[in-house]
Amino acid sequence: MIRINHTASFAIEDILFCFALESEAAEVFKDQNVLITGIGKVNAAYELTKAILKEKPSVIINLGSAGSSCFQKGEVICCTKFVQRDMDVRGLGFALYETPLSGLPPVLEYGLKMDGLPEGICGTGDNFEMEHKSDPYNVVDMEAYALAMIAMKENIPFLSLKYISDGADDNAAEDWTVQIHKAAIAYGKILGLIEDKEAIL
């Protein structure tokens, strides 16, 4: 049983763990129900939709690396709001980040809170952001918005935890390469899958 907060706990066998890359899951999640979506919103949407139809999970937990100029490298942030940061149809009179005619607000609010973790707003887009200066979001990734939207439309509880691997700045690529292998260990400790003594960083 994994406890998310004081009102939400889920049996481990009912959880679908979503990662973009196998390196983010590593050996820590080898015995769990894991979905590797690939990078980007389209891959994430396609793979999660297939998995929902096949497995009908009780909860979706999105785990992955992310950049941030607001949080420190190595922190794990619980994202409960999501922005599609590369959606810009202001030329037709829509708000920045608003998907035209979708009925969805520019900031999608859907996600469980996890006790003890800081909350963030995740900006998802199909580019590796290296000049993050935007106020509407303080975490950047490439998949979470799509996953959150699908979970919301399918009425499936959704938890998104992001391991801050880089500062979304001009050192982001180098930092990400160094930090990425630490994400799975951090998640394993938070979710109770491994003990502190097992984690060698």
C-alpha cells in the first residue's frame, strides 16, 4: 500500500507508474507496473491511452525528471497544476497557453497532493527548455500536461512527482545527464519502495 496523503492510499498492484525514459525508472521499479511513454506530449498521450484501455488502473503516478529555475536540483516537487507551455494561439484571440475550443482553462488543475512535498506548476512542451523565465509555471517537462489531461478526462486519480535535474538554463543538458540516474532512487525512497540504507547516491 502506498500512502499519498491523509485521505488517499492505493494498493501497489493498482498503480500505473508512468515514466518517459527507462533510465528514470531504473532497477527500483523493475517489479512494478511501469509504462515507458517515450519523450514528448504525443508519445505520452498515445501510450497512456493504450495502457488505460488495456489495464484500467486505479491511479496513475507520473514520475520523471524536470527542470526548474525556482527549485533546487535534487528536490522532488508534487505538480498539481499543468500548463501547455508551447500552446500559443493569441493571434486568434485566445489566451496564452489556452487550447482553442477545448473548454479547458490555460492552467489545468488536476492532481493529488503528496504529504511533505512542495507543490509546483508544471509547464509541458515539446522542447528542452534552457531559458526558463516564465512566471505561470515553475517546473518544466515534456509529458506531464498530456498525462494529466487524459487522467482527468478518464476520471482517474493522478499524481505527478518531478525530480529537479537541472535549472532549465544554459547548463541544463549537462546537469540533466549527471542527475537523471538519481531520480529513481529518490522516488523509491518517497514511495517506500526502498529504504534509505539501500540508496547509494
